[in-house]
Amino acid sequence: MSLTLYFHPLASYCHKVLIALYEAGTPFTPRIVDLSDAAQRAELASHWPLCKFPVLHDAARGRSVPESTIIIEHLDRHAPGPRPLIPADPDAALDVRLWDRLVDQYVHNPMQEIVLERIRGTGADTAPQRALLDTSYRLIEQQLGTHAWLAGDAFTMADCAAAPALFYATTLQPLPPVLPALGAYFERLMARPSVQRTLNEARPYFRFYPYAEAIPARFR
């Protein structure tokens, strides 16, 4: 098998790539990386010196690809599924890339900052990150006014980003009831087979998540 994914089942950006792989039905070799293991860390670093996952190694092309968005772009070009995750139409593709970046920057990243603060335990104020999540929730609510999915009527890379970002973010900052489109979108995401598979595989690791007690019972 020419594709190997270096990842961890608990990591949200890894979930993003796993969802894309499962959507496409693309065969790959999963390689779980324990960063505390020197040998595994060295192997990951041999593919990406920054030693961050996910990283996709494409043996057929002799290339290692880091960064979740770029991995999905690579997969959509070289190992596409029955439905593209990035539309062929340039303008539609721009919308997908825009919402992918918005979700990563304004949901994924503040969520991770809040989680890291609990791990560090420095007592830093996370109110700005929580306020940013609330603003992002409202932004997504507005976008979903006329669409079933984040960038239109088809499931795309933007939704691959949104599923893990919202899954973890909602354990920190619940979705407000006054945002019904966002709540319905979250349920559509959680019902997606590719998302369910990813979460089921992560289930044994949820106990290591710093906010494990906030994960709804239906996912544990």
C-alpha cells in the first residue's frame, strides 16, 4: 500500500484527514505515533522535521505531505474518491478553501489553546478563546442559512475540518440553542459514517482528553 498516515487517534487535525480518507474509501496504512517514544518520534521526524502530525507518506510519489489541508488537497488530486472534496469549479473551490481556513483558524485553534491551558495549568484566562468560539459559531450559523453543508450542498474538505473542530469545541463551549442551523449541522456531521468511524476509533483514547468528562455519553 503506497499511502501511510502518521497520526494519533485523539488528535483533531488527524481526525480531519481520517474523515477525508474514509469519505473517499482510499486504502492506507495507519501508523499511530507516540511522541514520547524516541524511535517513533524519529520516524515521524524523518518525514517531517517539525515532528507534528498528521503526515501522509506517498511512497508511489516519493513524497511526504504534512498539514491536514494540504494532505486532503493531495489526496483529492492523486487518490480521489467517488465525489471530490474540493470542487472542480474554481469559485466553488475557493469557498471550500475559505471555510476550511476559517474553521481551522477560528474554531480548531482556539479550541486547542483552551485544551493546552488545562494541560499546562498556568491559570491563564481563556475568555478570549471562548469568545472567539462563540463568534465563530454565529458565523457558521449565518453560512448554513441556505446550505446543508458548510460550503454548499455537497460534503467537502470544509466539513472534514468542521467535524472534529466542533466535536471538541462543544466540550468546551456548548452550542447555543439560539443557533438552530448550527445545531442541526452538528448532528448531520456526527451522523456521517466517516465521522462515526473516526470517533469510534478514537473512543479508547478519549480518557486521555483533558476534558474527557465533557464528552457526551453517546460518544464514549
